Amino acid sequence: PTSGHVHVQGRVAALIDLAAGIDPRFSGRENALLLMMLAGRGRAEARAALPEVRAFSGLGDAFEAPVQRYSTGMTLRLAFSAIMASDPDVLLVDEVLAVGDAFFQQRCLLRVRQLQDRGTTVVLVSHDPSAILGFCDRAMWLEHGRVACSGEPAKVVREYTAAHYRDPGSLEATLEDGLPTLVPGADGAPEPASRLP
């Protein structure tokens, strides 16, 4: 669509460009505060969440240092942690769940799953079938701005695969065998992906 209206109830946070809104001259603490306030938290509420951001990010004493001294991975961990601590009602995610090392990625995925379980609406933009099958209870395939298919994730992945791959059987076989999911279970260990019907 080229026009229209969207009505949203609640706080919206976006994991789209994690470096957006970060000022390298400010400390991790100052940037976290700013990011949470930009995501809709009040100053007092954001200040109260700073220990959570510091702990989740794993930055330790670097949390107090200017971000210009951070590696790219440290900056992304800071941004992810601050956005997640903004306690959103709606979370927009654009293929940025591969943040940091494998251990931190698993923690990120678990945190997103916890938000979902709490009732947060998560809108995920992805080309990754395992992410779609692992996270989504509904999927929509958009082609040139139009809905090409909508419904159960397995159905949408199957339709997309058939339309975009010359030999969809190779990917289909992988899907039928069960893709390894990116979503950790309750104990933090990865759970196997659902099989396609």
C-alpha cells in the first residue's frame, strides 16, 4: 500500500538497525538510557532498567565506557539489551537475531521467546525458513508489495519454496526432516523444529 493508517496500542520497539540512535561519544549506560527512552520508557523507568541492560549485555565495566571504544559486537549487544529492556507490547524484528557470539545469540532468541510467551506481538521479517518455523504462529509472504500467501508458517514456507527454487524438493526434504530451530527450549537447550505436515 502507498497510503493508509496503522493504529497501535502499547509500546513499540524495533530491532531493525541496532546501531541507530547510538552516540559513540556517550557511555554504554547513557546510550542504553537514551535507547529505552526513544522506545517509549519514561526516564525513571529506564533508569530502573539499567542494571538489567548491563547484566544481559554482558559488557561488565565497559558499560561505563564510551561506545566509541566498543567493538561492533559489543555495540550490538548493548543496543539489543536496551531495546529488549524497553518492555515493548509490539516488537518489530528485521533479520537481526544473529547478534554477537553463539551463546549471546541463544540468549537473544530465548529473550524474544519470553516476550512472545508474555503476550508481546513479534513481527519478524525473514527469509530464513528455520526462523519462520521456529518463531511464527502465522506467516505472510509478500511479493512486490502484495500478499502472495498467508497462513500457517509451514504452508507459507512450502509455497514460497515452490515458487522460488528450481528444485524445491531439496529444500522441502530438509524441511520435512526438521530444520534445527533457533529457538532454545525452557532449559536453554535448542529444541528441534516442527516438521511440516
